[in-house]
Amino acid sequence: MTRTTPLPRSLKLGARRIAAISLAALAIALSAPQDPALAHDAPATLSTIATTTGTGGGSDLARNYRALESRLVSSGRLRGNPAAPGVAWDGNTLARNFVRIAMFSEYGSGLSGNGRRSVLRRWVQPVRMQLVFGQSVSQAQRAQDTAQIRDYAAQLSRATGHPVGVGSGGGNVFVLVVSDGERRGLGPLLNQIAPDLGQPARRALLNAGPNILCMVIAQPHRRAEQGYRQAIVLVRAEHPPRMRRSCIQEELAQVMGLPNDAREARPSIFNDNEEFGVLTNHDRALLRMLYDPQLRPGMTVPQVSAALPEVTRRALQR
């Protein structure tokens, strides 16, 4: 999935344009050849990231993003309360939203933007997040981001019951926190961590304009029942705190197997209107459903729909 927003330097965004703004970008299930799981004995090295132009928090892009965050917050968006007070939802709402978010992929393997029905995808092996920071990211910011992602990984593990952690090597989910100039120089690093990454996904990462605010590319095994094998998450180093948190929380939740956004989904971070900037209690229930033992990777929409009454009931009881 991709979410974009017009981002002129002046950032003169009217109410209608604000309503169309999205914070996360691309959740792409790319059909990839079945290779042995990639093993990395050492963390990815920053020497492989070439900075073309641009820096971190002091750039024009960073100032534009800070202004964008201010506009979103002043319009009542990027809400930070997971309980979402004032928004009612029940089991029927949850079941409908699960199908919309887990069983459809907004973008196909060619990144064409043509929505399509998919199969259920999730991880079978433990999720091992590995963080890679560009040189534009200060040591203090690295420490903050690392602490935030470690805490959030623990939350995802509790919600799903699946092992999710952060380490310095051996990752299968690479979280790249880089400036715009560093993003354009990611080619050598991509060769190192994802040598079989398809050209459409590679171009999406290297050519992402400033209206692409963050991105995740998830690669499944050839056999759907084996689930995901690797993912790459892009977080822009220029983002201010609330947008940074929103990108991290949505993209890493999508990595777990919730690839789509739905305008009808509320209260949810998986919604293009950016009302919520954190994973809500509704979204945590979706994650519990996704990793319910009655569901399996590769299941079709009819198969999942038949199991949803019991799966939803259990999710609400936890």
C-alpha cells in the first residue's frame, strides 16, 4: 500500500487536502523466488549508505514535515490515545475490518496501485528487527528511536503471541532510519541485505518523493503457507516526533501481516484519514485475530470468513 500527500514547500494545505493526507506508505507483498532465508552474521554497516544530498533534522524537508505535523494535530488528527474514547466498535465491526485490512492488498507486485484480494499472510519464523541508522541521525535520536522500537516490538509480541524482538544482527525485518539524501544512496545496502529484491520495490525505495512519508516492503515465501521471509521498513529521519511515532507504529504493525488501509476502519491507525497516530485497542485485537491458531498463512477470504466468528470472539476475550 502506498499513501502519499502533496507536499509543496509552502505547505499551504487546505482542509480538503489535509483530509487526504496519509502517513504510512507502501505495504507490498512481492512474489519472490523461494531462496533460503537470508542470514546476516553482523549488523548492516552504515559504510554502505552513500549520502547524495540532504541532511537530517535541519533540512527544508524536515521543516516541511514539522509544519505538516502541526497542521494535522491542529485539525484533530494523529490522536494518541489507544482507547479512542468516543468511538464505539464491536465484534461485527472488528470482523469486517479484519477482512478489509488483512485480506486485501492495495498494491500488487508491480506497484500499480490496483487493489486486489489476497491470502492471509503472517510470519511463521520469529520476527527479528534490525535497525540501520543513517549518519544524519544523531546519537540521542538513535537512542530514542531504538528504545521506542524495542518497546513497540514487545507490544507487538504480546498482542500476537508471536516472537518479535530487536537485535544487532541476523535480522529479517530491516528498519532503515535515513535522511532523504541517504535514502537515495541505499543501493549498496539493499544489495547487501536484500540481493533478490525486485526492481519495482527497489525503485520505490530509491525514488520515493517527499510525499511518500514512510514505507514497508514485505517479501513472502513462494509457498504462501510459509508466510513472510523478509521485510524492509523506511522511516524518514526528517520526521518530527508524532509523525515519526505514527510511521513506526503503523509500518511495523503492517509488517506483521495487516497490509491494507480501509476508510471504513475506525478507530484504527490503518485508515487514510490519519485520525489516529498510534495503534489502537481495535488494532491490537486485529493482531490477535491475525495470529489466532485457527488461522493459517495462505488461507483465502472464504476460508478466513468461515472462521471469523470464533476468532473474533477469542480476540475480544483477551
